Amino acid sequence: MKPIRFLSLVPLLAAVALTCAACSSSSDTASDARIVLSYARSASQWMDSWLDGTSPSSYARRSVDSASEQIGKIAGELQRAHAPADAASHVHAVQAAFDTARTALDSGDRARVSQAQSAMHDAALRLDAWLRAQPGAAS
């Protein structure tokens, strides 16, 4: 019963993140980075639940696809806003991990999903470190 409760909260979390993304100013790099970080953390949970068999592959794929699309939009906004190169680089690393996860989920490749999850975790750690280094930041 517990996985069902968790899974029922994930769409709500995704909706909140999407709402935040829509409100985000392209000039607010730290806010955009926080949204990307939130997606990365959520995706790790989505992949965990797929890997342990508590969520169907279609759910994990749709969740990762939706988040990946939003991260792509944020990456474009950061580029147009001439965001700091290190922030944009970290966001692009998260986006690349999402792309790998999408491909791996589509093919049902558990090893590649785990690798993508690890790459996403590493990229998220670097993005979080960048956020924490910003003046007045609280990640």
C-alpha cells in the first residue's frame, strides 16, 4: 500500500515544479537551477520505483519525459539570459542524464537506468554546490 501512496504524490510534486517553472523569470538563474535540482531529485525516486518494480515503466517514462522537457526549456532560458557558464553547464549535465534515462527507460535497460540515475545524482550534487556558493543562497 505504501508505494501507491508515494506514487500518488509524485504527480502533485511534478505539477508544483511545473507551476514554479512557468513562474520563473529567465533572469533568475538560481531559481531555475533550484527547479532543475528538484526535477533531478524527483527523477531519482521515479527511477528507484521503476528499478524496484513498484511503478510501471510507462509511468516512469512519462514522468522523466515531462521533466526532461521542462529542463530543456529552462536550459534554453538560461542560454538566452546569458546565465553564468558554470550554472548552464550543470543544468546541461542534468539534462544529458535525463536524456540517457529516457533512452534507457524506453529500451527497458536496467543497467543504463542505474547509470543515468548515478550521472543525474552527480550532476545534481554539482548544481547544488553551485547554488550553495551563490550569495544569500539557501538550497
